[in-house]
Amino acid sequence: MAIELGYSPEEMIEAVCKVADKARHYPPTKNRATWFATVFREKLGEARAEMLAIKKRRLL
């Protein structure tokens, strides 16, 4: 799914970590696969934004 959306392996790893953190606080109660897919897509965007911000800070 992430490769089709054009995300890098680093972004995927970061997103999985973020999903695990969210699962600790808000565990899925129904349909875990759908919950994971929804949250993973959300966290992919967050991971990309964080990585772009880090790269930008390094260039300054």
C-alpha cells in the first residue's frame, strides 16, 4: 500500500512505529485490519511531514 502511494522505506518504518504507539493508547476493538490500514495511511502522512521538516532543519 505504501509503495503504491510513493512512500520511502524510512517513512514506512516511522509510520509503523506511530501506529504501534497509537495502538497502545487506543487499541482497536473491531476489525483490526481496517483499523490498521486507516491509521497507517494517516501516520504515513505524518511521517513524511516530520522527515521533510528534519531535512529542512539540516539544510539551514
